[in-house]
Amino acid sequence: MKKKIRSTLLVLLIVALLAACGSSDMAPASAEPAAPAADAPARAVAPAPALAESSDFAFEAEADVNFSFRAESAPDSDYFSLPILTPSDAGDRRLIYTVSMQLQTTEFLPGMRLLLDTVAEADGYLVSADVRGSDLRRTRTEQSAVFRFRIPTEGLASLIFVVENNYNILSLQQGMQEETAQYQQTGWTLDDLREQESELLEILETAEGEAYTAANDRLREVRRSIRELEASQAAIMSNVIYSTVDIQLSEVLVPDDIVSSPITVIHVLIAIFVIAVLILIVILVKTDKNKRKEDR
């Protein structure tokens, strides 16, 4: 009887082991991620449609337009971007674009280099960078970097296109702020101040005494105001010509064993069954030994 029990347990153990091996072999192997198309041909950027024609993007003269997207993985690239009016297309309008993105990549250093090269090719420049690497003395950890770029608005669509086709996009926020009215108001105020400057210069040519002093003091105030307003206009134009882009790049480590054979509920149940059988065998062996000792 004991021999039959042992034989049955041994058969069950063998069956469980074979089932575990079989289920592991039958687990579908995940396809390797496609390499980023660094040399992909440039996509022709269609002219931006008039915003008033689209109800999704219609806005008042001084309204701000904001667009945001969050996803676990990136869909088709055409889904993301709002129409971008470059300074040459916008005419007299003063439009300021800002973009913020959170990106993922499995190739951190090549991904970081691609970003920097793309910005450089668009005549942009790096404002700030914060790169966090992995300590070689410890277990490999995911690397990350935070960048702030200033890139010509003319090349903003090309940068977003490269990002969409080479990284996994966790989030993308794109905003547009119109400063047309502020810019025009500043220009009108500057015209008035320059007229005052001309009039004061004429007065100073003939004025004497206290009149001269008062006119000269007023001229200093007018010129100070002119410099401040010119600086304000220059700042607006700088933000119109160069867009601010914030990018957070994160590395994602995908272990090979997790990709090729994911742990499923079946694996867990088989492991529990095998452990239970082994425990039962140990108990029976000990019981048999104790029985033999008592018989002696």
C-alpha cells in the first residue's frame, strides 16, 4: 500500500513538473520593441489651417489655447499637435507657443543624443539640463533627464514629429498665448513717448533756467519709459520667435525574463501544487521511518 502511495505521488510530481515546463514553453514570447527610426525620412508639414475654421481650436482675439494629452503608450503621431502658426504665417499676430512633454525610452543615451541633435539642427539651444545617471557600484537603475530648450517656432513642428516617432509619450502639453493686443498697445505708447521726446528736445533748445531743468527732467523720464517699453516689446518678440520646450526623458528597463516568459496565475498554481506534493512526500517519508522504528 505504501509503495502504491509513493508511486502515485511520484507520478503526480512528474506530471506537475511537465505541466510547468509545458506552460512555460507555450507562453507567447513578446515581440522585441522596434528600433527607433532615427533615419526616418522627414515628413512634410502641411500648412496650418485657419484656427477659426475648426471649432476645437477656435478662440477669441486675446484668448489662450492649451492642448494636453496623457497616455500609457503613444498612438499615431498625427493625433498630438495643435496647428502651429509660425511667425511668417501669423503676419502681424504675436503668438507664443510653449510645449511640455514626458517621454520614455529603452535606450537612454541614444535617446538623449537624438533630442540634443534635433534641437541643434533646428537652430535651437539648451537653456538648462538635469541628468541623473546610474551608480555603477549598485544595482542598475533607470536613468532620467530634464531639459529646457529654446527652439525657433519655425522648427517646433519638426521637433514634435521626431519625438512622436522615436519615444513613448506619457504626456504632452502644448499651449499658445496671443500677445498681439499687448504688443500693439506698447507700440502706440512708444509712438506717443517718442513724440514727447521730440517736443522736449525742441523746448530744450530755447529754454533757460527752471524751464530748462523741468524739461530736461521730463526728458529723462520719457526716455526711461521708452527703454522699458522697448525691452517689453523685445521680450515678446523673443518668445514669439523662440518657443520654450520642457522635456522630461525617462529610461525604462525591461528585463528579458519578464518580456519572454511573464509569470501568470497558472505558474503560481503549479508552483503551489508542487510545493504541496513535496511537503506531503516529506511527511510520508518521516511517518514511514517512525513506523519502522516502532516495529523494531
